[in-house]
Amino acid sequence: MILLGLLTAAVVMFATGLALRAGDFTRLADMQGSGLYGLALQVIGLPLAAMLIGKGLGIAPHDGMGLMVLAFAPASSSSHVLVGLAGGNIGLSRTLTAWSTVIWLPVMLLAGMMAAVPAVWVVALLGMALNMLGGLWMGRRDRVRAGRLEKRCALIGSALTGLLMVVTLLRHAALLDLRLALTVMALAALAMMAGLLARPFGRSIALTLGIALPMQNLALPLAVAAITDVGLPTALYGIAMYLAAFTVLLLSRR
């Protein structure tokens, strides 16, 4: 289980590194506040909401810890496709993924999560940093080859993430309760609604954030959970976040 978790994180983060470009970072300065709004919700709003919802519904302490590891996860690159289908701003989605990924480790340190969950160190070093840097290096060296490789790695990473979700759900099915299910559904719904509230920035921005904010990079918290056995909230959230994202996709057709 631990090896599967680290392998999943490694493949997903290598694919993320291959996909990112310098413009995904510099674009933040040209977004007239929408990028900062989305990033603030991603980095601060989601963890705060997770803590309040978890405490309010009285979930078990180990589930609360797993929920916080999930809430601090960066935005998922999987959202880019759905944002495109909804007619959203793919550039904003890529920028949210880029920045929330590179500041994930500093944010976890500042929030005290590294001390609370030491397994994060293992995932950060073996599953994230080395592989993402390798992807960035290859992307800078040969963009054409990196582009082809990124598609394959993204598919493999998605398959491994799905497999890890299913395994986690099966291992911890006996621990599932209504309060935890309601917690993850409420968090995904709140993230979606917070994104849609960006309507003053424009319809495409609201659709983008409505999809991108609920969609967390599940590979990292699932890899942590594979070591610490706090993965049930993340596995359940994987279902809830796609329900939220597809709801926005349906709304975009109206």
C-alpha cells in the first residue's frame, strides 16, 4: 500500500512537472485579482472550511486529520480538461495548479502539518519534489517529447489514483459513517459555490473556479494516507469533487 501510494504520487507529480510552463506562474500578475482570489480560497479557504465543517459535524479525530491533509492539497491538473469543456479560463486553472503545487510544502510547514503528520515529509521528498523537478527539467529541455510523455503519465497517474482510491475505500469501509460522508460533500459543495461567487470577475472565471477549487490533487493526500491510514476522507472526497465539478459543467450548458 505504501509503495502504491508513493508510486502514484511520483507519476502524478512527474506529469504535473512536465505540463507546467513559466507562463503558468507569471500569468498570475495579469489576472486582475481573480488569480489571487482563487489561490487564497485554495490555500486558506479550503483548510479553514474543512476544519470548521469537520468540527461542526463532530467527525472522529483521525478522520479530521485526514480531512486536513486533503484540504491542504494543491489543485488538480485534471480540472483543466473540465474547465475547457465548460468554456472556462484554462490559463487560470493552470495557474492555480502551478502556484498551489509549488507552495504546498511551505504551507504545510507553516500550518504545522509536517509535525502533526510526519509522513508528509516522506511524500514531499520521494513522491513530490524529486519527480516534479524532473518533469520541469525535461519540459524545459525538450517540450515536444515532454508533451507526449505528459499525456501518457497523466493517464497512468489517473489510473493509479483511481486504484488507490478504491483500495482505500475497501480497506476502511467499516469506518464509514454518515457524518464523514456529509463532511466531504459539504466541503466539495462549499468549494464549488465559493468559486461560482467569482461572477464579478466574469462568467468564465466563475466557471473556472467553480470547477478547479473542488478538484484537489488526490495523489498527495492518498500517498500520505497510505502510510498513516487516514485516507478515508480523501477517498470519499474523490467522489464528491467530481460530482461538484460535473454540476458546474452542467450549469455551463444553460
